[in-house]
Amino acid sequence: MATITNNFIFKQPISHCALLSHRPFLTNNIKIQSPPIGFTITQTRLTAKATAAPGAKKAEKRDERVQRVHSIEEFDEALQTAKNKLVVVEYAASDSLESSQIYPFMVELSRNCNDVNFLLVMGDESENTKELLKREKVEKVPHFSFYKSMEKIHEEEGIGPDQLVGDVLYYGDNHSAVVQLHSREDVEKLIEDHKVDQKLIVLDVGLKHCGPCVKVYPTVIKLSRSMDTVVFARMNGDENDSCMQFLKDMEVVQVPTFLFIRDGEIRGRYVGSGKGELIGEILRYQGVRVTY
């Protein structure tokens, strides 16, 4: 269990994170209806294509976007140069099978995510890299850490390709078709902008360090690129006080929560990270009949 700002607490069960100690109330300009019943359809899966392993003797051109660092000084310089871009670091070891297996997926991601910088640190390469792992408190490899503006914002170890892809998209894909919302005013403007075209708005409400929120986000991105008649948006409740207040106003007690908005009204919501269920709910609020 981890403590979030404003005394919100979340934990990570299989399908969602729970938020406690909220004080819900209704807003003046948005109507809330009862949560809908979910539908189950086939789930999607996002994977990456394998390339070369970190211990390969001959470096391939595909590895060029993964910068290998050899010291604390090089590491700090790489973070400083990246500024506010997402930096993904894999801490690996030459004798680690898991490191060799996950590295090709990071290489593939580096070729497709131009707004993200990727670093590789071989912990057993020298005393310099050992000191770097010690400073960053990395005890096991492979270990992935995510940095922005020289600050560590997320880290995980023992993850698979799907989780790595999800993490990179969740923390770094700011140029996708998903509208990023940072305040209540952003939400109200988005709703007002789509009152005329009557498009369905799917608002993904989550938290920065919520595992299920990260898990479902690649599906949100894929849907945003394939469903032209739907507007997809995202807000992290723990980004600032305005976002946290919005969660309270919308009576969001679990994340991820998806709000379905049309004509300025919240028509319903789906709570959970089930990919198939989410797709089914979107189709339902578009007026598509889902059978199974």
C-alpha cells in the first residue's frame, strides 16, 4: 500500500487500484448517471519484435538509439541533456539471461519512440558502473528506471515486454492521439469543444504509479488511433491539486476509471483495466450492440 498526496491511498489488486478517504459531491454543470454493466470481448495484446541482446559482440545499427553509459558522470550528463524528455534506463548484467531477453524489446521501442531516450548500464562492466548501481539503489537486474528532468519517476524489475511497452507509453507518449488533461479547466474545455460534434469522450482517470492504469494504457492509445469518432483523454489524479479535486468531484474511488461523456453529460463509467471490457463499453456508448 502506498500513500498518495492529499491523504489518498491506493493499492494494486488485479483489476484496479483503490482510492480511500475521498469526499464526493456533484458538480454544477455535469450530470452523473449510474455506472454501467461491462461486456467481455476478446482482449488485445501489445508486443515488440526482438533484435540484438546486450551482450552481443557485434553492435547492430538498430542499437544506435540505446546509449550505453559507463560511469556516473556519463549517466548524469545523459539525464541532464534529456531535460524534460522521458529517459528509460535498463540496468543489466552480462551473465543475466533475463537481461538478454528483455533488451531486444527496449531496442525495438527505441526505434519507434523518438520522444524517449534509452540508456543501458551494464552493472558488472566496471567498478564505475557498480558504483552507479549502488547510488541508484539497484540490487537486481534487469531493472528499469524512468526519469524526467533528472528525477526518478518510476522503477520496476522483473518485468516482461508487455509491461515495458506499457510503462514507456504511459510515462512518455505525450504525442499520441490521447488528449493530456492537467486541470479541471482542461476537462471543461474539452467537453465544451465537443458539444457541437457530439463525439463520445472517453476520459481515462488514473494515478501516476498505478500498475493497472499503466497496463491498460497501450489499449487506450491503440483505440485513439483507430476510432475517429471517439475522443480519448487522460488525467492523472495525483498530478496536482486541481486534478485530485476533479477525482473527488466525479466521485472516483477506484482507478483506472473511464468516464464516458457526450453532450456535456457523463453517461456512465467503467472501473477496471480489462481491455475487452473497456472496448465493449466504448462500443456500447457509441450505440453499437455487443453480443457474446
